[in-house]
Amino acid sequence: MTDGSREVAPERVVAVFDVLGTLVNQAEGLRRRVEATTGLDREETTAIVDEWLSGVAEQEQAIVRGERVFATSDQLDAEVLERLASRSVLPVTAVPALVGASAFSPPWEDSAAGLRSLAEVATVVGLSNASRRVLTGLSVHAGFRWHQVLSAEDAGTYKPAAEMYELAMASVPASGRPPFMVAAHAWDLRAARDAGLRTAYVPRPDAEPPSPGERFDIHATSLADLERRLRAETD
């Protein structure tokens, strides 16, 4: 399409990515860090990480409900880890080394290359409950490249609060169609849909899949499949 002598670029689709669980294996990364820091065995580290993640999630949801003031994911890590240490579940000396350890979460095999390839056709944005510091670390250690990455720190709350998805929509180029929220967690996609985003499900191990019969706008099998589907949006 042209406007006089100038060619008008086609509108780019916007893909807003969940990060922890969708692009990286957070639980495995934390297990490795706990094991390396404490020398505990796999069974013990798995139990610690399960309780750690559960405790952080509880505090995030307390913030969403307005029951406590906002604290970053690093601050919530420290609170939960210190409680574990107070019960002798974890050595006290391990706590400082584990705060913010999600920055070292290993990416899923297709994540880094998938983001780079998607960026050729889409505006790629990260939207995460992780702190800015963790997201910066992930960008370095996992080799992620974004057009923009947004943290819960920018919204002062956590997903699935509507403010997180509204932040994403307000932070991307104006478009005739809403951005896609891309996630492996059905709860994340439900909240995004309620906030007005389109939705794209990508399966990952141990993430919450859609309920039987539940449909989102896109059900991709991989990031490569997602890219093919998003390219079709621009044709």
C-alpha cells in the first residue's frame, strides 16, 4: 500500500509474553541454585522450591487483593526464604545468594531463538511478575531480546490483576486490534482476555493447561507454530 510516493508499512502484530514458566523453567532454575548453594539433595531442594514458590505466590495475591502494600519479587523472595531459614529448612547463610535467583532460570529450548524470529514480524514485549532486576538478568543470561519488557514494579501489583494487562496495552504502539497475550498458564490468559487482550496458548511442562473444551484465540504447539500463526495475522 502506498500514500503518494511513500510506502506504508503493514501494521505489526503485538505479542505480549509471560516470562516465568512460559519462556523459562523457573522451578528447575531455582532447584539448581538451591542445590548449588546448600548441597542438599534433589528431593530436599524440590520441597524447598515448592514451598518457596507457593509462599511468594500467596504474598503476590495478598497484594492483588489489597491486603498488603506492594513489594518486589526480590523482597518477597527474601521474606519467604527467611521464614524457611527460621524453621531450619534452609541455612540462613543461603538466603542472600537465593534472592532474585529466578534471573538464572534456564530458557526453554526454543525461547531465545523464537523471540528473535518473532521480532521480525511482531512487536515483542515481556510482561512479568518478576522484578526489573530479575528481568534484566534473564535478558542477559538467557539471551532474550525484547522491544520492551514490563515488570510488576511498573504496575505496582501482580498478575492476574487487570492493571498488569492494562499496562501492557498502554505501553505498546496503538493498533487496530488488541495485542496477543502469550502464556503457558491458562489463568494468565483468562485474566488477559477479561482485560481486553487476545490470547495465545503455548504449552510448557508443569504449567496450567486450558480446561477441557476451553478455547483461546490461538492454541500453538510451539513458538515456531505461534510465529506462523502471527505471520498470518499480518498477511
